[in-house]
Amino acid sequence: MSASWQNFGIQPQLVERVKLKLKNPVIRDRIKGLLEGVTKYDLQDRVKVRQLVRNASRILNEPLTDVQEEQIVAFILAQKIDPQNTLHLIKLWAMFR
């Protein structure tokens, strides 16, 4: 996994708001549902990642500018996440604690 989300220009305030909203079980379950069945190949497909980011921003009620959306998409693509790999998930979790 590559550099931290800060290196992609993602605002700390946005990350903190999202973390707070994800403490709500209803929102967390909707996000988990959105990501159900997503594969490592999906997470390397710019079009699919962009759609996931847009859907997540709607669920979280966090409107994103085009720049913010692109920063988040670039960050996700750079991580080369395999959602079936527990080590990848632990590293991601540690990034946002």
C-alpha cells in the first residue's frame, strides 16, 4: 500500500466527518452493503471506483467537488486493495484510526 491519504490532498476535515458518520450503524450498514461483493479488480477499475465513491458520498450526505472525488479515486486506485486480504484491510483500518 502506498502513501497516506493526506499525500493525495484529501482534507482531514472530510475524513473526520466521514469517520464520525460511519459510527452510525444505519449508515455503516448501507456502506457495507454498497461494498458487498466488490473485488480487487473492481477496486482497480477507475470507472467502478468513481461510481462507488459517488454512491458512498450520497449515503454519507457528503457532497464532493470534482477535485475531491478525483483525489479519493486516485487514493483508492493507488492502494491496490484486495478486500479478501485481511492484511490489506488491517493496513487500511490503521490509516484511518
